[in-house]
Amino acid sequence: MSEKIQNGWKWVKLGEVVKIKHGYAFPGKNITNQDTGKVLVTPGNFNIGGGFKSDKLKFYSGDYPKEYELQGGEIIVVMTDLSKDADILGYSAKIPTDKKYKYLHNQRIGLVEIISSHIDKDFIYWLMRTTDYHFFIVGGASGTSVMHTSPDRINEYSFPLPPLPEQKAIAEVLSSLDDKIELLHRQNKTLEEMAMTLFRQWFIEPTKDGLPEGWEEVRLGEFFPVITGKKDANFATDDGSYPFFTCSQKPLKAPNYSFDGNAILLAGNGDFNIKRYKGKFEAYQRTYVLIPYNSEYLNFLYLLMKFNLDEITGSFKGSVINYITKDMITDFKFSLPKDRSSIKDKLLYFDRIYDKVDVNTSQIQTLEKLRDTLLPKLMSGEVRVKMDIM
């Protein structure tokens, strides 16, 4: 049989160039949410589509074999996925190079080790973030409610392999886009931390010893109606034109919309995450849509609810699935100056911060779309990177 060639690139299988190493079964009794400086890498550290997610870390407090301590920069893959659609199964991420934490190689995570001198590590990282690769992995997954893949399945994936210099050039193009995206995410995180610090200074500290003179107690229900979303989860589409906010962290897409305004969105169950959005959108029926009567208060109310989220949702109901009710939102009390005009400058300052956040977010979405469009084209050779000729 003649060997398969595409655009001058020879087809190979992943098993010819990498091997997948299983992680260690860290005892559950030592897993904690308290920061120990030792991060236990889990499937929760993977974004849909690949890449490392560090917003919710799990830590480990016990002893472990040092061979399962990662150094930073390693490629890892998800071997077990609890999501209904196996959204992250098989996708790759890179361990952060971070002096603050040590990262531990957990049993549900595969470590990708390069075994060929003809392979660029970053090229493999991006290959394992393509939808074609992901579909192959999911197509051979085992399990029902929990999906699993294996090193053998990953090893069977075949792809066209460009020469090493072109691999490096492809990875550099994609990584440069990712670096810009990450920089904008870090800027937004800094801006949000600044806004939260000012909110605490202006609206929390003055009330820590009781209600100051000239202030009054008010309820959240005085600032917006609490409306539930209109659609069930099946309303999402791959080619939708509008954000579809559900109880998950990341919005989906919808073909049309039910809401148009400056809104705060609070997940009615799950982790009770909170978001803000301006414009046309759709919302899942278990998501609460909060559009302020006065849009000047949007960012203030968003910060207020983020700051007090545990208190607002702390009396959640349910045994199998935790959920909150409308009254838990509307009845939440907080303090404000009676003279609302006295805080107008502070509200405008929050607006300026979040205007910058929104600009960054728009740039992130543009760069992500460009990256996700280029990724399969570069990997297939449909689009070629211009190589410098020495």
C-alpha cells in the first residue's frame, strides 16, 4: 500500500510520535479547596476547545511521588469527561509556568511525551485542540454518563505531518494569537479586581460598624425585576447569532433572542455563577435575567452581587441539584446613601472600568474566532505559513 500524502505532507499516527502517560491516584481525603501551593490538575482545568483554565483550582495537602510533580510547559490531555456531550474529552492544555504553584499529575489526566525528534511539541499541542481530533476521540469513547478515552485511542489518530520548520511556524502563529488573548484576559482580571477593591472601599467599609448617617437599607428587588430565561437547553445551535446564557460558565449560541438590554445573569443552579451583558441575547429557563430599571446601576449592582454572592445564594434549596429562588435575590438587603446623586461619580467610574473590559472582551472574541478559523486550515495545509528562505 502506498503511503498517504497530503499537500506534500506524510500522514502519521500520534502513536508514532508521542506516548501518553497516566497520572497518579491521589487519595481523595487530601484534596482540598484551601490553597496549599500544590495544584491537583483535574478535568476542571480544561477549557472547552482546549487550553488551561485556572479560575477554579483544586489543591492537595498530602505526600505524593515526586515523579508526578510537573515542571511547567508540559502538554496534558483529558482522559475522563463528566459533561453530557464530552465537551473537553481528549483536548490538550499546557501546564502553566508558575512559580507560585506546583502542579500535580492526576490519574484522570494524560501526560503527552514526545518520542520523535521530528516533532515540535507546540505543534502537537495545537493538533490536539482541533475539532477533527476531538471528534475522533469522542467517537471512540467508552462510558455513558462519564466518558473515557485511552492512550490506545489517542495513538490511533492520524494526521498529515509537515516538516519540522513548518510545524514550528504553524505553532508560532497560533501561539501568538493565544498570547494576545491571554494578555487581554489578564488585563480584564486586573480591571475587575480594581473595580472590586473600589466597591469594597466605597460601599462596604463605610457600613462595617453599622448604618452610617445619611444611609438607608434597600432591597435588590427595588432595582430590577427578576425574570427567568425563556428557552430550554436544546435551543442552542452551533451557528447561532446571539449569546445563549445557561447555568454553565460559557455562553452557547442561539438563533434568535428574547432579551435586549443591559443585564446581569445569575445561574439559578449549579455554581451560581454571575455574568453581565449588553445587547440582544437568549437565556436558559433556569437562569435569572436581571435588567436594572436604571441602567446607570448596572455595574454597581453586578459588583454588589459578586461581592455578596455567597450570602445571596447561601440558603440554596435542593438535595440532588442546588437551586435558588427569586425571593432570595429580591429580598437581599444592602445599604446606600439616601442621596443617590452623591454616588453618581462612583457609578461613572465603574462604567469606565467596564467599558474597557467590554472592549477587551470584544477583541478576545475576534482573536478567538480568527484562531479557531485558522487552526484547522493550518493543520491540514489548506493555508500555508510563509517560510523565510535563508
